[in-house]
Amino acid sequence: MSPDAAAQVVLELRGVRKQFTSGGRTLTALRGVSLGVGRGRVTGLIGPDGAGKTTLMRLSVGLLVPDEGQITALGHDTARDPLAVQSSVGYMPQRFGLYEDLTVQENLDLYSDLQGVAAADRAGRYGELMHMTGLARFTGRLAGRLSGGMKQKLGLACTLVRPPQLLLLDEPTVGVDPVSRRELWQIVYRLVREHAMTVLLSTAYLDEAERCDDIVLLHEGEILGKGRPGEFREPLRGRTFSARAPAIGKRAFQKALSAVPGVLDAVIQADRVRVVAREGATDIPGQIARAFAGSTAEAVEPRLEDAFVALLLGRGEARAGAGPLPARAAPAAGTPHRPAAFPGPVIEVRDVSRKFGDFYAVRRATFDVAQGEVFGLLGPNGAGKSTTFRMLCGLLPPSAGTLRVAGLDLRHAASAARARIGYMSQKFSLYGNLSVLENLRFFSSAYDLFGRRQDGRIAWALGEFGLAEYVSMTSQDLSLGHKQRLAMACALMHEPDILFLDEPTSGVDPIARREFWSRINALAEGGVTILVTTHFMEEAEYCDRLAIMADGEVLTIGDPASIKRGQRSEAMPEPSMEDAFIGLIERRARGAEAA
């Protein structure tokens, strides 16, 4: 590296190795990683869950010491002088440590005290941060009463009370809706533009990584690739297609396309399926047209996610959408259980409202969900989605209206309805200090499973979800992807007819999302009714229908393709689902301001 180039590197890792021991297992988080982060640039760190991204971040700010190698941040050796690093580098971890019983202003004051910001400098800095984050009107509100997006922005503001030259952000937009994600990105680029700040951020959202100047792809503690987004996409040119078969259901079409020779990946996009071909495969559109009557396939521009999936699957990762998936959450032995055919909607919501004091969390919501349907509930943070879920699970009574699940009125038969429901919550609700086996035993006994029946379902879960080798590990020590598998297994122990999924893939990488949705599609094909919330708009395309909520009200209901068509304009002839979502939310906000 030349002296001029070295002067432009503000964070450098040289041959860094780090191991951890947990549950009697030795895990290698980083394997001889060497990396330089350029001054004044936004560098995105991407990779599957467990790739080593958070470990790299924590090492870079001096919170961990490498077993081998050296890390230099802003000229300081992170192992020899961690306090100097931490006083000059800004770091926002995945779960930023806000004090929820303190106000926005009190959190700012606390972090200013911790970072030694002079009292004379605070007013001006606070004003700039509150303007930048849009929190100026909320300085007196308790942090615990902020929406998820507002909490993330407050966390970022607290990190920036003393402007750092280098800012590390570990998945800053996990669990945040598209509107708030866009606002956070505007803040990041404003920092780079106005303060010449260098930013290293990790993200599970590949569409976000497209916005970075540079990208680093980590996998199993090693760097698979470094470069600009276009350098990752270019090798996929000519290998990405969009296919449609009107006579075949999209889930069946996606599953069938996964088996076509030469197809590496197939993922649902509204009423179409996006296909990535294997390297060297020829005439994929012709193969599809010949295999499926009335089908069409056309070439499309490659995305970063296509490149990510192709790189990982090309290294022998489990093929997305393939593998021994159940047609249904089957018993350990015998004939798979299938829900009995149900006349009419399985879920009925009629003019449902829920008040907390004078505040309406949900207001006059109405929708139905049919048996075997995958129904998506979308909305910004604070829209009322989780409140709706809790009411449908019988955990929270409505203030007004009617809720029926499997024909049972939740006002009078909540317990009977809950026995037919599986629920996977936003935070997974696992017991962190219990092992994988202990969590499975606890949840199965909560569903009245005991003896041979319980043992059979636990054996099924360990095998079906690839958890057998982690059976003694505490759930808090599992990777996020394995926590997700365990949480889903727990929700399916009693073979429910209805499955509620509250942001089930928040923060997981595209490979884990594909594995998860392969299971969901199989369950739906088997007759299970599924209601899901998500902030990941590509994932919303997998749903049969969507309801988009804001401020507790349902703004629109329809299939993904029709919702996108409804947001077409001269400026945006082919809106994405994220474009459509943001357009609906912003139109709602403009109407509220005008009123």
C-alpha cells in the first residue's frame, strides 16, 4: 500500500482471527481477515447470519481483543489503546442502549456526560441532531414510548453527540419500516457529505447495501469479496430472469422452477418468480417455456441480492427452496396432519378497535383471511400491527368490534382458539438461559404435549430444523438464524391450523429468509392459514394478499401486484413494493396534515 493510500485508510484489519467458546463448542468468528476502510466513504458489511459481522465491529471499536492480527482505527491500535479508540470512534450496536424510562432529552444529556461534551457545546449540537432526526417535537417523550424507527434515530443521535471521524453502525435498520429506513440513510449520507465522516455499517437488507460506496461480503469469518455494488452484480448479467405462469399458483411455480436444471435460485416476486441461473446454464427461458404451458420468462437486470445468493449457493450452501421440507408440520411418525376444510374465512376481523386510554392503537379494522392463504399485515412502526396480532391471539381484548378465529369468537372462546394457533413473536420469545432442548420441552408442555407424543414432536423439531447438534446450547448463544429456526419449531410443536408470524425474518440474511419461506409455503400448501407482519418489502411479495395499515387504520387491501399498480404514475411507471408502501404512507401523512 502506498503512503498516500495508507493515509486514506481510517480503519485497517490485518490478519485478524477471533474464536469463542460456548456450550462446549469452539466457534471461529473471524479467520485471518484483512480489510481497509477508506476515508469519507460508506462501506457496507454484508454476509449470512453468523458470518462474523458483529464480531468485526466489536473488535474494531476495542470492545474485543483479537486472538491474532492487528486492528488500527484512526491511528490507534485497538488492543493496546481501546479507550483512545472508543473516545474517537462512534459505535451503534444492534440493540442500542437507550434508557427507556428516560426522556429523549435525558438520554441525550446522559450520553453527553459519558462522552464528555462540554455544557456550552450541547445546545447547538442537540438542535442540529434533533433537526436532522426529526425528533425536535419529542424531546419530552419517554424513549420507551417512541416507535421503533424513532428509537433507532435517537440511538444514532446519542452516538453523534460528539461527532466522530469514524462511525460504526451494526444493522441500524433492523426492525425498522421502509420510511424510517430511508430517513436513516438520508442522515448517514448527510453526515458523510457535511462532516466528511467515514461509515462502516452492516446490514441484512441487500437493497440497502446497493447504496454503499463499497461492499465487503463475509462468510464463515472469511472475506468472499470486496468491491463496489456494480462489481458484484456484473458477473450475473445474462443469468437473471423474471418468469410467469398464469395457470400455475405462484408457490407451486416457484417450487417447480427450483427443480429445473440450470436454475440456482427461484424466489417469488408478486405474481412472478425471479430466477437466477447457474453459471454456464443456457436457454433458461426456453427450458421454462417448454416445461410449463403458457409460461413466459424474460431477462432482467441483476441485483446485489442475486449476486449474494449466487456466491453463497455456489460455495455449496443448502440450495434455497430445496431440501427435506415438510408438506405440513407433520407428526414424528404416521400420516401428516392437515387442517380440516373450513367453510368461510378462517380469520374474521370486523370493525375492530383497540384503545389505550384516549389513544387508538387500532381503529375500525376489517379484513378476512381464507384457509391456506398467506396474508401480510404491513405498516410503519406504531401502525397497530402487533396490537392486532395480540388481539387475534386472544392475548388482548378488543375495545370494540368482532374477532373470530376458526369460527370461534375471541371474546368468549379465547382459550379454545389459542389451542389452534401457533405464534412466533417479533423477539422470538425464547428463554435465553434455557438450552434448545429445554425450550422445546417447555413450549411443548405449554401446549399440553407430554410423554411419547412430546418426545416424538421434539425429535421431529430437532431433525426438521437442523437443531440436533445445538441441543445443549442455550438459545441466547445461538446465531440469529438458528434462533429463528428454534422459535418456529416451538410455534409448530402442537401442529396449529393457524400461524401468526410477527416480523419473523427481521435481521436475517437472504439465504435464511429463503429457507424460512420455503417452510411457510409448504405449510400454506398443506392448508395452514398464515398471517405475517414484515418490514421487508421483497418479502411482502410472497403473500397472497396484503393489508397496509397506518395510525391504526387499514389503508388498502389487495394482492401485491394490484397494490403496486395502484401507485403507478408518470414519474414511476413500475413502482416496487417499497415505492408503493412509501407512497401510501406519505399520502396518508399529507392528508392528516391537511386536516
